[in-house]
Amino acid sequence: MIKLVLLFVFLLILIFISVMASNGSVLNPQFLFIAGFALSVGYAFFYVSEMKLELSSETFFILFMGIFTFFAVSLFCQKISRVREKRYVEDDAAESFSFVKGSERVSIDFWKLIIFLMVNLCCVVLFIRYLREFSGKSSISAAIRYFDYAKKFTDKNVDVPGLVSVFRMASAAIIYICIYLLAHQIVHCYKQNRLLIYGNILLSLVNTILSGGRSGIIEYIFAFALMAYFIYKAKYDFKRKIPMRVVVFMILAVLIAIPVFYISASLMGRGKQTDIFHYICIYLSGELKNFDVFIRKGVFGTSLSNSQTLVGLRQTVLPSFGITGWDAKLDLPFYDVNGFSTGNVYTIFYMFMYDGGYRALFFFTILMALLASLSYKFIVDRKYRKYYGTINLPLIIYSQIAFAVLFSFFSDRFYELILDLAAWRKTVVLIVFVWFATRFKFTTSNETVMLMNRKEFILVKNMYTIRSGKEVE
């Protein structure tokens, strides 16, 4: 118990230092990383006796060093970035506000939102058809449960057809674009095609639920809050603090999301626990007990072909190059303490220690902190703030990375995101859809054809002269 208290106090101190060192910013990588673990440890106090949670000295040391390493590296990167930022501002002092000027409205064409809606509808229809064929069940809820169970707990080959997979990636890209548009409209107090935006968000959520996953819903809620936060900060050139009412609203959104997460479990056939607080404990604090059990065994290190951190690379990237035999699944055993289930969830440090002990712990933690800090730099540095005047692709990508960092107390979502072929494909599709939403133009005029940028129009007055190679006047 004393080690748990010391760990919690340590986390609170780091949170305080992070906020003070970041001028009140609460959505940078180091704050999110620490906040996730603080939430996990804080909730664990209510179930210490049920879980028999008494951290070993080595478990405490690993958590302490892992968390502090990420914090120190992220904070160092932030300080280095600020030094470079000051030099940049000194060189371009005359443009102090020009990077966010004109960002009061961000919109995309009505017909593009209609196309998004059609893509989402096709995705819903095609995926429901696939679920019924795969499961052999006519009931949609039964088909969802069957698909989810087969995907996570069996060796059955679950290959979504290529066309359906493309539509699902498109739907995921669309919801991020629409979430950004909605957040921008709310922060800047205007409305444009709001019903179409709501419709696309709703259909994309349906597509997420159809796959049996619930974390996607939480991720989208988090993405909306994060985008609204940074859009608000950019609105005032990152000089004004977030109003308390906004903070209260964000806290309420989290509190509402928790029971929704619990209720959705029973709808998907997973809700076996009747106690909502016990159910939440499995997801928030069970990983501490499970990680401690693993550390007490003292068996660290495995072969690359069985790496837990590189599971995405092993299962999705290597097979595309013809490399086989590296597709071992995650080793995440379920634990039960005197009838009290702690599930099969672990901290991100479990993956690192499993793969290579302390060397892997420090290597992967430092690399993760560097990559997360780099993505954060692209949304706060002054020279990148011009992207707030359009659909901000770096901010959308950071929302995904930030969510993975926040849930490091839960699992290794970070390396699953950056080392997974499916995640890379989703990012490519996202880039294409953002380009389509912001830069794709075409008119019926014979003077203009589609172009990538408003400032880069190609004027065509005579198609024959183009084909013949003659100069166009």
C-alpha cells in the first residue's frame, strides 16, 4: 500500500511540474502520459484489498523509471522547441498573428459532405452484409458479437474483404474531418452544413460499433475535446487560458462516457459483471495488478519473432514482404484474484519488459517520447499555426497519437498505431480525404479544370493546343 501511495504522490508532483513548465497546457504528451497512470493508480485505492494489490519493489521501480523517463524526454524536447521558437519569432516578428488570421471559418463544399454521407451509408450496408455472411447469423447484434469474439479470442481467420476494408478506412477518415469541422464551428461560433456533419459523424460511429469495438467511441470523444482545445488556443494565438466552464464540460463528457462504455458492453455480449465500479476497475486499475504479477515472475526477454511491442510489424508489415513465421499473437493471460477478475489488460511497460527487460524499457520509452513530442511540435509551433485556417491534418494525427499516449497505462496502443500496416493505410486514406475536402476543385467552366490549390489553377482555353504541345495564351 505504501508503494502505491508513493507512486501516486510522485505522479501528482510530475503533473504539477508539467503544468507549470508548459504554461498551463494540459494536452501535451508528458501530461497525458502521467495523467493516465495517475487515474489508474488513484482508482486502484478503492480496490486494494479485493485485488490484493501490494506492488513489489521492482514493479514500483519500473513504473517510476518508465514514467519519469517519458516525462523527462518530453519536457526536454518541449524546452528545445521553445528555444527554436523564440529564434523564429525574432526573425519573423512582423507576422505575430498572421498565422492564425483568417481561421475564423473552415468549411468544405456541400456536395463533398454529400459524398461523405454516401460513402458512410455504403460502408454500413456492405459491412452488415459481410457480418451476416461471416457469422451465418441474421441478427445484427449476434453477428457483431460473433465477429468480435472470433477476431480477439480465436485463431479463426478474420479477413474483411478489400472493398469493405477501404470503405471502413474512408469512414474513419470522414469522422475525423467532421469532428474537426464541428469543433471549429463551435469554437468560432458559426454554423455551416451542420446537419450533414452530424449525419456523417453518426454513421461513422455506427460503422465503429458494428466492428464490436468501443474504444473507438472514446477515442472520437477525446479527439473532439482535444481539437476544440487547440482550436480555441489558436483562436487567441495560444495566449489565453481555457475557461473553467470548458474544463467542466470536458470532465462531464468523460463522466458520461464511462457508463456508456459499461452499458455498451452488455449490448455487445461482454457485460458479465453487474457491478459497474468493478467493471471500471478492470479497465482502469486491473493492469497494475496484472503487471505486478508478471514482474514478480522475473522472466524478461523474448525473440523478435514473438515481440509484443512489435506485434503490428510482425503480423501486418512483414507478411506483405513475404516474411512468415513471425505472426505469434499477443501473450496477455487473464488473471483472477480470489474470484475478483482483473482481466487481461497491462501497462505499456509490460510489452517493453516482456521483449527485452530494462534495455527495451528505456529504448522504447525514449523513442515513444521523441515521436510524441515531434507530433506535438507540429500543432503548437508558430510556423505551423497556419494549418488552423483549414482542416488541420497535423492536429488530427496528433489527436490519435495523444489518445495512444494517454492510454499507455492500459496497453501498448502507441506502437500498435505507428507500426501497423492497417494504421498506415488509414493515415494514407485520411491524407487523401483531407486533400479532397480542402483542395480538390472543379467547375463546369471550360476555363478551369480541377486543381490542388486555389493559387495553382491550370487554365485551359483550348484542349487541342494542350494535346498538340502548343503554348496556351
